[in-house]
Amino acid sequence: MPKVLIADKLSSSAVDVFRDKGIDVDVRTGLGKDELIAIIGDYDGLVVRSATRPDADIIAAAKSLKVIGRAGIGTDNIDKAAATAKGVVVMNTPFGNAITTAEHAIAMMFAAARQIPEANDSTQAGKWEKSRFVGTELYGKTLGLIGCGNIGSLVAERARALQMHVVAFDPFLTPERAVELGVEKTNLEEVLNRAHVITLHTPLTDQTRNILSAKALSSTREGVIIINCARGGLIDEEALLAGLKSGHIRAAALDVYASEPALDNALFGTPGLVATPHLGASTREAQENVALQVAHQISDYLLTGAVTNALNMPSVSAEEAPRLAPFIDLAEKLGLLAGQLVTSGVKRIEVAYLGEVAGLNIKPLSSAALAGVLRPMLGDVNLVSAPALAAERGIILAQTSQEQLGDYESVISITVETQNTRRTVAGSLFAGQPRVIQTNDVTLDAPFSAHMLFVENEDKPGFIGELGKALAERDINIATFNLGRTGQGGQAIAMIGIDQHIGAKELAEIQTLPHVCAASALQF
């Protein structure tokens, strides 16, 4: 009989689900790391929320563990790389608390606009400071959304009911989807300049970290209200504090913080700040929803092998898995390549299959490609959630198959269409390993590395030497170096595997080299 440990506080309905399905379940909350290490070897499944942190040490001690389920969306507390290496499936419940979080953002907006917490404290202290608490009316104001996915679109719907005008920045929101939602799609600069209230609904990734930086906050309109019920780290908290103190920022309402639990934060006590302790998903309804979802998902996996909302495993049958695995890897890496090279909003993704691969089950392959394209911007995107995330943003996914053989036994090609450009990448398998064989009109033969430098350049003498010298001067070692060009003196591409990630400063310096048209740092 499979055995599951619930390590964080969870609705008792989850326990009922496990037991009804014949799974042995223990509830042991508040365990320290050493305590968890001592017992985790007895369990096939582990259920957590945000308090328990299954790191590499805990996962290493989990001799029988097959699945970790997060009752909620964020999985920052789980070492997914260690879980994947151990063969442990990591699942989350991405849709169980969307309405609750959207409602909390709206509540925080009202609280900040009308100074409700401060007015409450003042009134209950026996004061009657009616003239002190002059609020801001939300009717007719502009709400700026940074992120317009599942939760952001729910916030937009509620804001429109308040007769607010909604502008949204989301690179993956198409104009057609924006029309459906009744929001105006625009760029980040416009949101910052125009919005009376700005609310964040985006995951924390390298691209979104400190998206409300000191510079960004300084370009907002005087008296702006800032709301964050998404992820800590999206706002430069020092800059936010300075803005509140100067009066440029009228108010801020935060449910999440760069460091949690936020027992001590420089923002606390600042006039104009509304603070709650990560309550976005804390309603009875949401707790019940995520508890039921995670219990059903883990039970189905342990009993039947069915995989739902997995962050590190595709939804494929046991029979298909061995044959599909290398093609899933290829599709995902090609998607990551395309996603890291695209700089504007994605409208359409076309995935083409040529040769033997066209005769396989291409649905998980397309999901892998889609997840790769979306992950650089959206963070934790998996093969299950990627189609839903794309649909929320109105991104069209097209698939074509042609079993006729060409120069390769199997080829996967991904074309990403944005507002202004089309980018095509293609790849194949060599001895079971994925390789890039084409980018746009340039053919080449390049393996993937964990860290890569992608350079588009003019085909001129001396380029390779200058680039190699520049990398050597910055102590960046070259692992692989692969070139392609359209023709003599034409467009050329270099894909260079390097031993470490190249920083923004070094990348900017490389972009100034002679004959370099563009350079991108890639991670796989």
C-alpha cells in the first residue's frame, strides 16, 4: 500500500481522499529538516505547502519517494533539479486559488486607496480623524496589470466592473485575447506612466525580478498605488520605501516580500503601507480546493501512473515514454532556444514534425516545445500547464506532421511569430542527443550546453578571433563552437557552449565587438 506524508497544514478533506483510495497517510506538520530526513525514507508521496522545504538533502534521504505535491502554485521551496535527478515527480495545483488571490488583490487595492487599516486603528483608538483619511476614488482610474494570465485576467474582470480602465503588460498576451478581456495591451513603460494603480501578477523569474526597480518606480505617475499579491522579489523594496517616504508613491499594499516569513522588514510602519502575511490563497474555499486537487493528483499517480500538473514530467503513458523521451528533450530545448531569442509578444507558435517523429504521439512533444518557449518569461511552466497558459494569453499553437523522410530521420521545427518577427529553429537527434540544425535561414550543427552564447554577426574575417579573445579576456572558457552562414559575406550565426553563464555586463561588451549584430546569453 502506498504511503503519503502530509508535512504542512492542509484541509482534512485531503486525508479523506487518500484513505478512500486505499492510501496510507500520515499528518506530521512542523517538522524540522533533520526530523524530516529521519522519516522521509518511509514514504512514497510527500504533500507540502510553503513551510516545508524539500531540498537536495531531504530528497537524497527519500529512498522510496515517487512524488512531491505542492498544494498551491509556487514551488520555489522544492528543489526540482534534485527531485528530477532522483526520479521524483513534482506536482502543483495551479488553478485552485486563482479567484481567491484575485479577490485579495482587489481588497488590497481598496484598503490602500481608502487607508482602511490606518483609519481602523485610529478610530478604535478613540480618535475621530475624519479629515486625515481622505481617500482616492477608483472609479474612472487606470489600473495597470503587470502579468495578465489566469489571476491577472480575473483581476481585470473585477476592475472593469468597478469601471476602471485596464492597461496590461504581458509579452504573451495577444491583441485578440486583450480584446476578449476588455483590456488595453501595451508595453511596460506605458503601464508605468499611465496607471493610477499598478498590480503585479507574474511569476518570479530572471526577467521579472525587480521589474518594479528604482528606475521603474521613478517613472510612475505621482500618487501611484502599488499592489503585490504575486511573488516577493518583483519590487525593489528599498526603492518602494523611498517612494513612500517622498510621497511619490501614495500607498502600497503587499502580501508577499523578498524574504519570508517577513518578521522584520524596513517597510513595516511606513505610512501608506498595507501589509498582510501572504494571505492571497488563504480562504476556506481555496484551501479546500488545493487540498482536494493535490490529494487526487498524488493518488492517481501512485495508483495508476497518471500524471497531472507535473513540473518535471510529461503526461505520457508507460509504453510511450522510452521512445518519446529523447524527442521531448529535443522539443523542449528547441523551445527554450526560441523563447530566449524572442523579445516581443508571442502571437503564434508552429511546431512541425518531419520523418519518423511525425508518426509518434506528438501532443506531449508540442507541449514540451510550448513549455520551452514560455518558460523564459513565465518561470515554472510544465508540459501540462503550458497549453493552458498559452490559451489564457491567446497564443495560437499550430502543429503539422509529414512522415516523408528528408535529409534526417526525424526533424522538429519550431517557428515563433511575434508582433513584428518570425523566428524558426530546427533540430534533430544524433546518437539520441538533441542538436540544433537550423536557425531561420542558417544551417549549422550544434549540440546544446547548459550555458551558451548565441551571436548573430556579419560574415567578415577576424570575427572569430575577436570573439575568442573577448571571451578569454573575461575568463570564459569555450566548450563548443559551431558556425553557420547564409553565404559568403552574408548573415552568420555562432552557437558557443561555455562553461559558465555570461553576465549582463560581459554580454553588453561582446555586443560592441566588430561585426556583431546581436548576442544573447542562453541557458538550458
